[in-house]
Amino acid sequence: MSTENAKTTPVETVESGGLLPLSGWALELARRWNGATYSLFVLHGNIFDLFPVQEESGLSYVPLKTFLARRMFPSRSCLLFYDISSGLSFGSADMQRRFFEWLEIYDQVENTSFRETGPPKEFLRLAPLLRRFFLRVAEERQRWQGITLIIDFPEKLVPASEQSQASSEERMNLVTLLKWAAAPEMASLDIGIILVAESAAELNARLLQNPHVAQVRIDLPSIEDRLRFLNSGWLQSLAGGRPSAEWSDFTTVELATRSAGLNLLRIRHFLSEAIRNGAKVTQDLVSASKKKLIEEYCQGLVRFKDPKPGVTLDRVATHAAAKKKLRELAWLIRNGKTEVLERGVLVPGRVGVGKSYLIDCFASECGLPVMEIGEFRSKWVGDTERQQMLVLMTVRALGPVIVVVDEADAVFGSRDGDGGDSGISGRVFAAFAAHIGDSTLRGRELWVAMTSRPDLLAIDMKRQGRFGLCVPLFPAQGPEEVLELFQTIAGVRKIVLGPDMIEYIRERLGSEPLTGSDVESILMRAKERAVLAIRDLDVQRADLEEAVASFIDPLDPNVLAMQELAAVLACSDRRYLPEKYREVDRSVLLGTFATVKQRQSGR
């Protein structure tokens, strides 16, 4: 598009003639379009949503294609739509008539019959026809002022795949789009092609990396977008004009806040379902619906853990230094001091040490929802990046939220990848690193990464600004901590520890490096013995002694030693370490870790 032509029919970015001012992704697309330096655009992200257009009767919400036609390009001479199912369609009957008038001339010149049979559905056959049409536009600029071609599901035309695995048709489609993007005659006209895909990662990488192609991401709606949607009139009409207090415990402002992480279409779904079924919109309904809808949107890739009333870090035994630091973070969150919050917290520790339980209690003390990232990797080309995009887009819109990543070394991957996955691991790592390192999200997202092998976590992730705060966890240190573990878990399991049992724990187990999972296993075996002896909950010292005598830790001690040393070496503050590690020279620890690791790998 030439600068001259772009100025004659620009996309209106501010309020003009009753048009709603553009914002967010729409404003970015309009500015890049009006810049007249691109002919090919990739529009991706939250494409299956509703978008606002101004009408005489007020604000109306429409699908993306309608929004593009009525708000972004209302004055185009010809607006074309294409997908492999429907073929070519048009923005209006007049546009179709004018195109078929040109098509009749084309038939006469080329001895074809497209005027009667219609344009071919196959993109490979349609592309040369469209190119001739674009050239015709160049000859008749006054008649054809502005042409836009919108292609739905472009991932079916140029899917992400290795060049050697792409079909001949896919290669030709790719070449066609790249030639359109870079063609001088396309750049000299007010002609643009927009590819609309849910995930840019599903498209061929050569297309995305081409400098002639512009990418614009549609994020989930902001709180301002959600509030405008709720106040646009459809909700009041749905409720039959009744006051909101009759069908909801919340005002529209409160609903806009509580619906973070949902797109407008899903907000309409759950509110319509509630109102039409006579269910009042309560806190429980909003939380349950939001959790269900987000998990559906992310296709089971995330799991929510709601804060539990009354659950605090007081329920965690031992880990005094870690609890103290996490309480400081919780205070900052509750008091809105988010500008000094860390972006991420790394919590390493050997298996069974209680990492997950500690973070659950921390989240409940903060009062924030917890989103745990599940397995999002897929064997299908493009699926891994698409699913990661859904997760990160939801996290960005959901805040404030605590994002928990278990087995973080495996989830995040590494910059180099493993060399056998076509670069997927490297791209996944880069996307996570860029998102977590985004300082504009400080205070909205607190990422917590848990791992028993922090040494396998890429060094880029452990730097300041990502997971620079590392709070390791360790087994109980000494008789008092061992006893604290037993008393805390016994209280949860409704087991009464008598004085003789406490004495036995101090003397027999006080020097053992026990974890919460070890203690729970011992206590449950003792309780089982009492139940089998028809004594119900009356656990006695003999039961405990037998449980301890029969207990065998099946885990390799060398593996546990390696995991503990890895946690020590990853620690970011000496105050979080047990006394026995605080003054040990780091070079000594590194040597010991290397020895243990070599011994383990040599088995």
C-alpha cells in the first residue's frame, strides 16, 4: 500500500462519524495498516470472541469478521473472505456483483467459465485469479479504491511443519503468500491480506519470520472492555429490565473485575445460563463458572486451586525461614505493595519435602487464586506452541494470580532444546522466558516454580527479574523439627500423640532427616494397626514403634543427597539454609555435588 493511497482511505482510529474509538489490538492493526508498509498481516489470539461496533441504536457486539467489515474496513471498494470450506465470499452483494463483472471479462480473455461456475475453492487455483484481479485494481484505481482479503484458518493452507515434510500444495501456498507480501505492485496499492488464526505458531515459521509480514495479537479483554460489554444493554434486556440486585449479588463493575480471564463470549454464556435458569449470580456461582470456563478454554491445560478459608502458613510444620519470607510476600500482596514483588519464586527441594503443600497454604494466606499449569506439550506439529499461547494469554488476562509450575525444569525446557524436536523446546522456553521477564506484569502474576532438580533449570530462568528469589526446602533438622512434623501431621490425621510417644519420637527419630511425606506414611501405618486391632483412633506407642521398624524409604539416598545439594546451590540467601550449610564454602559444595552426581550417573 502506498502512503498516498493509505491516506485516502485510512482506518479511522479515533471517534469519527459515530465510530467507536479503537483501542488495544484494533488500534495497533489500524496504525500498522495506515503506515502503508505492510501488505500481509497475521491476526491471532482471541479470535473467537465478540467485538464492539457502534450502531444507531447503541453499542452492538459482533464476531471478528463482522467487526473487521463494519468497523475496520467499512469503506473498502471490495472486501473478500476466504476459507477452504466456503471458498471465496464477499462483504456485500454489490461487491460480489462488481467482482463477477470483472470475472466475466476475465473469462472472455482466458476462455474460462468462472462467471457461471464461480471462483475455484482450492486456494492453489484461486490464487492466480486473485492476483490478476489485484493487477486489474492497479489499472482502475478510481473504481477500486481499497481491497482487503481476509483468510480464515490459514493454518490449513500453510501449516507449521518441516520443509521436508510439507506437501507440494502447502509449499506453493507458502510461496504465493510470501510473494504477495513482498510484491512491489501489492505495496504500491491500497490492498491488504489478513490471515486470521487462533495461534500464530500453527502457521509456517517462514511466513512468520518474513520481514514483510506483520503480526498483531488479540488479547483477552481488559477490565474496561468487560465493563463496557456488561453496560451495553444486552444484560439488562436479558434480565427483563429487573434491577441487578434481584438476580445478582454484584454490580456490573464488580462483575467486570471478577470475570478477569474470560473473553466476552464466555461471560455472556455463563450469565445467560444463570439468568435464564433462575439462578442468582453469587460469589460461588461466579467462581465455579469462571473456573470451568477457563479450564475449558485452555482445554484442560490448567487447573485451579481456590484459596481455602482459614488455611495459612501456620499449618506448615518446620521450614521456618521459607515461611517467614513467604509471609513477607503475602503481606506485600494483601497491602497492594506490588511494585516491589518478585516476578517469580523458585522453590527447590528433595522429593516429599512439602513444596506443593507449602505453596497451597501461602496462596490461601494471600487470598489469591492459584493456577497450576498442566502438561501442554503435544506430539502434533504446532499444538505445543498453540496450547502454550492459550495458557500465557489466560494468565496475562487473569491477574492477580499465583501461577504454580511443578517439575519446572521439565515444563520450561531449555534454550537449546534436545536437538530432536524441531526446535519446539527452544521456542517454548523463549516464550516462557519473555513472559516471565515482562516487568509490566509485576504484581499481577507471581510465578512459583517447584523442582527437585534446580540444577537442570536453565540459567536464564534463574536470573534476577525471573526466578531470582530462591527459597529451598529441606527435611526436618533436629529433634524439635521432627517432633513438630509429627505433631502437625498427627493433628491433621486426628491422631493423639501421648507423652510416651513424644518421648519415643525425640529419642528414636530426632536425628533422622525426615520429610512430611515420610512422617505421614509412618503415622498412617500406625493408625492402620490401631484400626485393625479394633481400637479405632487409639494409636499407641507400640503401633508407632512397629510402623517405624517396618518403614523403608524406597528412594535412592544418592539421588536424595544430589537433590538436597542442588537446592543448597540454588539458594539466593544464606538465611534460608540450614545451619550446617550456611558457612560451607561454595566451591566445596560444588565439588561434593559433582561427585554425588557422577556417582549417580555412573550407576
